[in-house]
Amino acid sequence: MNLTVSPQIKILALVGLLAAVGLAASMLVLGGSSKKTVTSAVSTPAVHTRVKTPVTPVKPAKTHRAVHPAVKPATKTHRATTTHHKAKVKPKGFHGYKVYAQLPLALQWQLAHHKVVVVSFYNPSSEVDAISVAEAHAGATDAGAGFLLVSVLDNKVAGILTALLPGGGLLPDPGVFVYRAPGNVALRLDGFADRAAVAQAATNAMSGETGPAASAAGTP
């Protein structure tokens, strides 16, 4: 059975075929271009290049050292020359009482601090003299007077006091001399004297009383 196709149908079929081919071709072109675009976008990563800025090294600033002028030594001070005049010997801790310079230093020191000083003479080899010394010390303390213990065998102290006695007398052993500043013997007690007797003698010497044995030890 032969089918006859009219020329119009052939033309329509040809046009449809061409349209289909064109559509397929356009699809292929678009598909290929998109794949290429994606492929290129994926396969070609963006390369970021860092632009290095030139760094100029900074030289440290020069520090200027302060130049200090040399310090000249201070001018020499002229020491004032002072002339020391020899004065009378005064005991250490002198409080104002005048003291005879020829007295022993130990007695000078006591007289410089006390207006009245009880001097107890004793012999170190005598046991009885020890009791006399204790009584003399207690009496001086009661009267508020100074006290000095002198051995009759000590030439440095007893020898000087013996030489100052009038008429070449000797020191009592035991005995008590009550000195009043500046160094005069106000009262003298020969032999043993108890505490009350020594205190009374020192009190009388403070009030200006002198005994029969009073004598000047020297001149100021």
C-alpha cells in the first residue's frame, strides 16, 4: 500500500526537523559553555598576590651625651688657728665648785660634785678599820655629802694630803676628814667614829661650821 505525501506535509516535516536540530544544537552549545564556565571557575582558583611594600630601615636617633664640666674641688678652707690657753686642771664632770689644783684628782672630782666630802682613812691590813669605813660611808650618805675612801698606804693620795697638813702632821688611822669646797678641812675626827657622828660632822660643815682641827689645804 503506497502512501502519497503531499508536498505541504513534507515541507512541514522538514521545518520541524530543522527546528529540532537547531534546538539540539543550541542546547549543546549552551551546555558546553556552562560546563566550561563551571570548570574554569572550579579548576582555576583565584591567586592573590601580596604586594610587598618596601620597608625602609629606621636608623636609631643618636643620643647626645650631656657633657658635664669637670667639678673643681672646693677651695681649701683655712683653718682658724686658735690659741689654747692653759687653764687650771678641772676634774671630769666639773659642776661649778672651785677646787684647789694641788689636791689629789680623786678628791677634786668629789669636791666638784659635792660642797662637802667625807674622807675616810683606813689601813688595809686592819680589820677594825673596815668597820670604821662602813660607818663613815653611811654617815656621809645620811648627810648627802660626797665620800672618798683613802688608804694611808697610798702615797699618790694619802701622801699629798699629808703634805698639806699644817705642822707636818700625820693622817689618822682610822679617822675622818670633812672637806668643804674648794678644799679646806672643815672638821676632823680621829679614831673610830660611828654613823651618827660622821653625819653630824658633815651637816655642820655644810652650814659653815669648822672644828678645832680645821685648816686650809691651799689657796685657790
